[in-house]
Amino acid sequence: MQKPSTSDRDAHLNPFAFPSETDIRFLLLVLAIAGSTMILVQALIGIFIESTLIAFPSALIVTVSLFVIAWHQARQSAAKTIEVNKWQPFPPQKADLLQSALFQQMDRYIQQTVANVSELASEKIQFIWDETSRSSTLPTGMAFGFGKQQYVCLRQGLHEAFIQFPESPTFQSVLMHELGHIANRDVSKTVFATSLGQCFFPIAISSVVVFTVYTLWAVCDRLVKGITLDPTQPGIREIINTNIKIIILLLIVEIARASILRVREYYADARARNWLGTSTTLTQFFLEQLEPSPQKNSTLKNKHQRGRLYVWEFLEQQFRLKLAPFHPTHHQRISRLENPRHLFSLSYEVALLAGFLSGVSLNANMIIFSIFTELSNFNSQLNQSVQAANEPTLLVILTILLFFALTLVFSAIFLAVFVVFGLIPIVGTVGLQIQQAAFADCAQPTQPRLLTLQRLMAVSLVLGTGFILGCLLSPFIHALSMRTSEAAIPWFGIFGLAIGWAGVFFIWIVSIARLAKSLYLNHAESSIPRQKRRWLTRLSGFLLFPIFLWMCMVQILFGAQAVKPDLFSVSALVIGCMISGAFAFVLYGIIWVVGWNIGSARGWFRNPQCPHCNSVINNQSGLLQNCHECDRSITSWAWLPLPVSLPPPPSLFVPVLDTPPPL
Ligand SMILES: [Zn+2]
Ligand SMILES: [Zn+2]
């Protein structure tokens, strides 16, 4: 294989130098489930007990337990899958000598392949044989497992594909793709995501049931007592409203979960293409799969003829097809294989989900504000008892200490909620994608740009709209809500808020793109700039903090003004927001300057030196692969690694083929 040179227009950037979109979406799902569980449990407890001091910690305990149970389930799922399906280790024991020899050959080939791939060196992969499941005759495989136990299931049909190898691309494509999942370390995440979903749905469904039962009970109670239903009607509407919003929340969680399964396929394909050194094998395989299989068509026809597609089935099917497909189509996979820069581009879906999640979870968890009132009540009670006591000195000191300790704990919790539910869903997803895209743009300036001004504006607007939607669709009304039963910000006001959020996100996104460009373009080393990436991610969190907090405050104040118009006049509100905004942006500027100085002091923004001949490298016209002085590789982290040397295709001894050999 020839080493790609700088002038090579086909040189591809290494998508594995950054966290993959699978990782980003996994983070989104974890936050979505954590946030939703907190929301639902607090609301459920809220029906019976009014105290936030009880509801919030209980919700936290339930959420943590949910994750522990899901982790436990994920750990056991591989063993369970093997046991239930009666799968056996590969190669299977066969009485037939010829067959047995063929299996041995296949096993040898697979083991040699694994041994040649450096990314799999630290993995202990067990191969499993499936000739029992219903789909076992298909030439497919499946990577599964959790943590250190990684398995690849090989289906019976793959053995036939091995016999036709290397004439047919099927065997190699499937094997490399499944190994790609393991090298990408997405198997554990997928299993954990599935377990999380399984643990979360019972909680979600039972909350819907409890709310509905509670409403019905309230209505019946009123009917029995002869109270007119009229005053309860807004209440009923509120509960129906809540139920719809909970269902939307459930759908969002499911969309996030399915998207992990979908996106990881692109990365497994990318890994396989990288090892093979070409996309032809995989593309050819997908093209073969595109030919309509007669079996599929007939089952579809049968279903239509019988007319047994019920409404529910239809809705479920449409949701799966349109909003939450588990698998990308072959066409989508081919197009990603042919243009790997896709893996660096921004995803509007991620931006929308991230904004939505941030809005919905931050709003719901703003309930901890009310802990503060409870704390001050508690304090005044303590004060009274102190005054009643005979020897107050020690007690006074203790009370003050306790109050300070509680305030400190409260502030820490408030900060944690703000960071975990407000900032991380945005910084860890859209922020990371901006870093990658900015890097891809400046590394290959001749390629079509990923971050055009238009796209930056669009992604900010999507983020802002997502946030506002999250606040509007939050099932329970708290600080950030804009439309409550009592009063509402008019729709043009909400539109204005969305624009405000988009503006805040735009400024933030442009700064990250600028910092990422300087940071990654000057990284002339063989190892991935992991430390720099973490630093920039943390810095982008700090940068977002003041302006995000300010925008939240603006939203809360306008909401309060809508509920109580005589609280303060609109003009006073606008002036107040402008002054505090100026303060927030000054703080933003200070953080930016401090960040820039720290990066400069570490020499991260300077033109780098060649590690071999120490000549200064000029990266103005894009990322150089080789030093212009000594011509040795300087930025190997950024480019796709060289393909692996695969074992020679096996020379099979006259197997009995039931298909004619290809011409
Ligand atoms: Zn796959
Ligand atoms: Zn050099």
C-alpha cells in the first residue's frame, strides 16, 4: 500500500481521533434518562408529599439505582443471550471430517486477521457459532458483550460466505464490520443503552398510569361528594397535558436510543474500510444486498393481503421507520463510505436533542430552588428553639454552622444540577462536533467547508429552538416555564427568547471553532491530542457558563413578569437584562482571554516544530502530513492509519458448492 502524500486529494482525516458521534449520542441518552427519571420521580412523590427536601434526594436515589441495575443487567446480558439461543463456541464440533476441516480453516483465518489488527490487541474476543436462531442461515454476524467480555457471533450463513471468499465480498465485509464494532468500543455502550431503556420504561409507564388514576380518582371523588366538576376542569386539562408531555419525553428517549444503534454502524464501516484500505469491498457488499430479496417482498405482500396491519402496528412501524430506525439504509452506508468527511460534519438532530434535553431537564430540576425556602424556614425554627433554650451560646454556634453547611450543600447541588443538566448536554455534544468540524475545515481547506456561516447560524438556531421546546414541553411547571396555567409569555416573546438563545449559542460556537482551529492545526505529534481536547471541552463549559446563566435569568424574569405584571415594568426589565448581559459578556471575555493565555503559555497556539529535524512547520495552507524539510511524517494522528496486512485468502480444498462459481 502506498502512503498517501499531502497532495493526495483522497487522503482522509482520521475520524477516530475524536470521540465518535456514537459516544456523543450515548452521552445524550444517559443524560436524557437521568433527567427524565429525576423529573418523573419528583413529580410522583409530589402527588403525596409537598416537600422538595424529600422529593429531590429520593429522585436522586432512584436515578442512581436505575443506573446500577442497568449496569448489572448489561453485565449479564451476554451470558444470557448465549444460553437462551443455545449458541456454542466457534469452531463447532462436527462429525463430518471435511466440514470439520473447513471450520478449522475458517477459524485459523479469523484468528490470523484478529492478530494482525493492532486496535484489537488489547481485546479478548470470543467467537460464538449460531446455527439455532431463526436468522442463522443469513450470512451475518453480531458483536455483543460488556466490558472485558467481547463476543462475535458468526451465523451459519457466514460459513457458506467463507467458502465463496474471496470471490464474494460478503465474508470479509461482515467479519471486518463486526470487529470494527469491537475496536470502536461501542458494544458495551449499546448493551448498556438497551438495559437503561429496559429499566427506564417501567418507571415512565407507571408514572403515566399513576397520573391517570390520580385524575380519575379526583374526578370520581368530586362526583361522589356532589361537587361540581367545573373547577376541576382546568386541573384535568393540566393532567392530560402532563400525560402527553410525558409520552413525548418517552419518545425522545427512544429516538436517542435508536440513534446510537444507527450511528455506530457508520463508524464500524469506517473502521472496516480503514483496515481493508479501500471502500470497494464494503460498497460491493451493500450493493449486492440492495437487490430485492424475493422472500421479503412476499411477506410484505402477505401482510397487505391479510390486511392485518392494525393502527397501532402501523404507528409503531412509522415511528421506527421515520423517527427512530435501528439501522441505516444501505444507500446511507454507501454514501458515508464514499465521503468519510460526513463523520466530521455537524448533526442538526444532535443539536435539537441536546437543546431539548438541556431545556427539559434544567427546567424540571429547577425545583431545587424551593429547597432554599425550606432551608430558611428550617433556620428560623432553629432560631426560635435557640432563643427558648437556657444556655444559648453553644447552640447558637451550632445553628450558624449548620445553616452555613446546609447553604453550602445547597449551592453545590444547585451548581451540579446546572452543570450536569444544563451545560454538559450541550458542551459534550454540539461543542465536540464543532471542535471536530473546525479541525476538518482547517486541515483540508480545499475541501467543501463544513462550518459555513450559514450552517453555524442554523445550528445555533436549532439549539436555541430545542432549548425553548424543552422548556415548553417540560411536563411539570417550574422556574424556566414560559406558558403556565396562570399566565404566559406571548408567542412573539417566546420567539424573541429563542432568538436570544440562538445568539448566545452562536457567539459560543464561533469562539470554540476559533480555539479548536488554533489548537489542533498546531498539533504535530503522532499521538491523539486527547489532553488538548479535554482542556478545550472544559474551557468551552466555562465559557458557556456566564452567558447561559444570564439567558436563563432573562427567561425566568420575563416569565415572572408575565405572571405578575405589576412586579416590574417591561422597560425596567429590559434595562436590567441589558446591564446584566453586559456583565455576563465581560465575564465571558475575561474567561476567553484567560483561556487563550493558558493555551499560549503551553505553546499550543504556536506554529509547531518538526519532532525529527526541529524546523518550524507552517500550517497556513492546511495540515501537512510530512515535514517539508525532512519529509518524515509529522501529524500521523490526524490521518487515517495505513491498512492492515490481512492473511492471504484460504485455498480451499474442493468443497461441494451448491452455487455455480462466478464467471
Ligand atoms: Zn453493525
Ligand atoms: Zn522535519
